[in-house]
Amino acid sequence: MWKSEKARNDAIRRMIASTPGLARLWGATGPNAEACALLERDGGYLSSGERVLLLAAFDLWNGSGGCRVADLLETLDGPRLRAVCTALLARDTK
């Protein structure tokens, strides 16, 4: 269970910030309009790694990303995969 909505959002923001240029998609209260539009377009112009990170962010946010574990393992480099795992583990931080 997340300690709070803020804790969840902060974990997602740190995860997204692991990729230069993506931090702008997630604000203090959640995804912005550009992030939502990219989700609707299955990542749109994003690279495959950026797309998977965005999908993972939406999965943590509200379950709507549809990211598969195989996508994470096959697509993300070490630092991005670590960022996702760190966000997942932040869930239980009290």
C-alpha cells in the first residue's frame, strides 16, 4: 500500500526523471495532458524505452498503462529498469 498519493506520485516522478526529456510529462499532481495524449497514442513519438517507461508510470498511477514485465526486461537499459524497480519498492516505504 502506498503511504499517500503524494508518495506514489513522487516515486513515479523520480522514475520518469531517469530519462532526460520525460520529466516534463509528470507534474506534482500526476500526468499532464501531453502524457495522457501519448498514452492514448501508445507512446506516439517516444522511443521504445521511453514508451515502456511511460506505460509503467501509468500502471503505477492508475493501472492503465498495460506494460508487461517482458517489455521492461527486453526494452529498458539498466538505469531505467532500476528506476522502475525503485519505484515499485517505494510502495511499501512507511
